[in-house]
Amino acid sequence: MIPAPAHTRILALTYERDDEPDKTGDLRLSVVSGDFSAAADAYVSENLLLSFAARLKSFPLEPSGAALDAGTVTLTITPLDPHGHLPVVAYLNSTWEPGPFTQEATLRFRTDYASIDRFARAIMAMVQAGSGDASLG
């Protein structure tokens, strides 16, 4: 693995629908923040993704922010200050069942409203298409 520059911050969602009638599928969350990276998979409903994207599009975000909680993947974006700084916190773990060999990581970085607006639109397009990617960085 080639180390990323210390200023690299990117979060990517990849979604693939696998159950047309139920509108559910596989979600992969990959995050790089400086020298750290992590990735995890979750099975999600498209309604969960669309609800998260809709909360991201509100301006300003509610003080509680917007959260996507899919078990092995949790993503939260909350307002930090009145200047539009928004911390992104991604928590990823390797299993639904905690145990001695569970791998987990929490990565954080800061973003802004313009970036989360693009991210929300990309999530909505990804869900509408039934597959695709949405990135924030």
C-alpha cells in the first residue's frame, strides 16, 4: 500500500442493489484520512440512504446533524461552529457480532456545506440508478 499524503481526506460509498422488490443492497464505505484508512460493508435499504441524503441537504444542518447507521457502518456529519465547518465521523467494524477478533476503526475529517450538498446529490443518483458511487472529500 502506498501511503497517502497527510492531507488526504476522502470518503467513498459504493452501492449495488441486489433485491429489486425490497430496494435493498450492499453498501461499501471506504475512508482515508491522512495516513489512516478503513473499509467495511453493510446491507442497507435504499430508504435509509435516501433519508440520510435528505438530511444532508438541509441548510443549516440540525444541531444533531445527519447520521447513517447501518450496523457495521456508521457515518455522522454534524455542525461544528457557525462558520460552516462540519466534522465527518466514520465508524466501521468487521462484524455484527462483537468478539475478541472484531476489527474496528473511527476516522474523522472536516468538510463544508458545498461538499456535503454534492455528496447528497450523488447518493440520491446512486440509489436511483440502483448502483454507483458517491464520494466526499
